[in-house]
Amino acid sequence: MKSTKFFIGAIFCLTLVTSCSDDDTPPPVLEEELITNVILTFANVADATNTVIMTSVAPDGQDGASTEVVEGSFKANATYSLSLALTNETETPADDILNDDIIPEADEHFFVYAVNDMNLTMTRDADDIDAADGNKLGVKTTWDAGAAGTGKVNITLVHEPEGADDSDEWGSVTGGSEDLNITFSGVEIK
């Protein structure tokens, strides 16, 4: 009788232990990239001494307070090549978000640009990074400055857009969330 009670108790405990598992543990949540510094460097393709540098510094990431600075001006009727840098300066050494996270995950990201109140056009370069859907990411672009004027340049990085379209060059998306949305004011074409 004692051994039967012991045997039934052991079976019960064994069933209890084996029926509990870690299947109920939710998958870990992957954090979004922390982007503290964004630098757009426009280099005049015909005059290496003419650059326009737009810098955004957000020590707590792009959802926090930021400071935008525009250095230099575009020359009227000139063509520029854009070089992008997106980094996390809270890491030592700084984490290269563009090359380590965004470009390898091109299917999950898309850059959208906009220009207001000035004659500045943009095309996505033929050698830009292609996503699986055929849309160009917007990392390699060429910009043409028209007549003199002052305006704004906006850059938005969308994470996991439901749909992306580069047919109008500036880009458009549906869905997704913004990793960054920065407007640079006081941009000049002289």
C-alpha cells in the first residue's frame, strides 16, 4: 500500500514537471536601431570644393530632442551626389547603423525624401540598393539644383513599410513606422 501511494505520487509529480514548459515564453522583442547622428553630405560632381552638409544630432535617438545644422549652399544648375551616414554615437566605437543594419535589411527599410519651396530634384541612382520588390532603397542618389532659392529638405526612413514605391523618385510608402523623420530648414541654392 505504501509503495502504491509512493508510485502514484511520483507519477503525479513527474506529470506536473513534464507538463510545464517554456512554450509560453514570448519571443524576445528586438529593439529598433538607435540613431543619434544623421549626416547628409552633398558633393558637387563638377567642383570638389562645393559641398553641402546637413547634420542632425539627437543624443537620445530620433524620437528625442534634436539639433539640425546646414553648412554650405547648393550652386544653381549644379549636380550633387549624396552620401549618407547614420550612426549611434552612444556606442564606442560608434555603431554604423546604415551599413550594419539598414543596407543588409533593405527589404525592411525605405528612404523617402521631400523638398519644399525650392528648385531641387533628386533621382535614385542605377546602382542604388534594390529591395526584393525591385524598389531602390534611396541610399545612392543624385540631386540637381535649379534656380536660386531657399527651402527645406526632408529625409524619412521607414521601417517595415507595407508597400514602397520609388516610381516618383522621392519615394512613397504605406504603413510601417518611422525610424527617423528630419526636416532641414534654411537650405539655399545660390
